[in-house]
Amino acid sequence: MTIAITPYIYLNKYNKICFSINKEWSGFVSKLNSDILMLCDYSRFRKIVSGKEIKAVVLSGGGDISKINDTKINKLRDNFEVNLTKYCFKKKIPIIAVCRGFQLLAAKEGCKLKKNKETSNSHSINVKVKGNDKNLKVNSFHKYKIFNLNSNFDILGKCKDGSIEIASHKTKKLLCFMMHPERPGNDKFIFKMIQSFIK
């Protein structure tokens, strides 16, 4: 089985569009006993996704959404990831939205994002899953925080300041993280949560 991932998109010094994913994703996907597929052919993604046994699609982190930083690159990625999400929902393919991906989908649902003063630190969050409360140590690499989600979401994890770190959609196969599950420094429960989600 394959896990497809949307890459970070940027312009190089020659003004050419480039795609990349963090090395940590390769190791993370390997632990899930899956292959990794970087989705960078925007015009043919439906054919690519439908032609493989996709276990899940990851909307990866890195960069800003166009609502925050209105550039052509950000608009290009936003449009692609929104269309990809709609396709996955239709085909019932699980989606894991990480950091920027969570921000994009939350903003589309009318959520307001608040600038985060500390963009890189390790901290504890309170997680509520199936009636159980857990305090977990997680990493944090994001410039904006989410404090409100509409009633379509279940909030699973929060920071002490009330910002939302983990949420799931009530009717769609969608699991969202503001922290980066692929990077070191997270409680093992995060990996188990994703493992259970994509079964």
C-alpha cells in the first residue's frame, strides 16, 4: 500500500517551481509499512491516485496558505490541495492534514488563525480520545495557531493556551495535526493514532 503526500512548493534561485518533502516523512511512512508517493503532478493527480492502492493522503506542512501570504505559489498549492481533498472525500480516502494542511482546511471552514509567537518548541498537550485523557509531549513547528473550529470537527488535543493541536472531522475521514507527527520528539501515542486512523 502507498501513502501519497503533497510536497512543500517553492521557487529556486532560477525562478523555477520546485517540490520537496522532509526526509522524516520517508522514515515515518516506512514505519507504517507503506510506500511513499509525492504528489507533484497537479494536472494528473486523479489518474495517479486512482491507479494505486492509496492507504492515505497527507497534506504536509511547510509554507503559508494564501489567506496569510497571498502569492502565486501559495494559491497554486491551495487550489491543488483543496481539489485533492474533495476528490479524497468522494473516494473515501483518509486524509491526514499536517500544520499548513490543517490551517488550509480550517480556514476553508471559516476558522480564524492567530499568529504564534513561538514557532519551534516542544510542549505538552492534553488529548481526549474515547473518553480517556492523556498528557502528551509533542513538537511544534507552526507560525499560526487555531483556537476555534466549527461543529463539523471533534477536538482531540489542545495546548494549555487553548489552541487546537489535534482534531478529526465528524463525518469525513480526516485527521488534523498542528504539530508534525513525522518529526522526532512526539509521544508514541501520536504514531498509534495515525496507525489506527488509516487501517
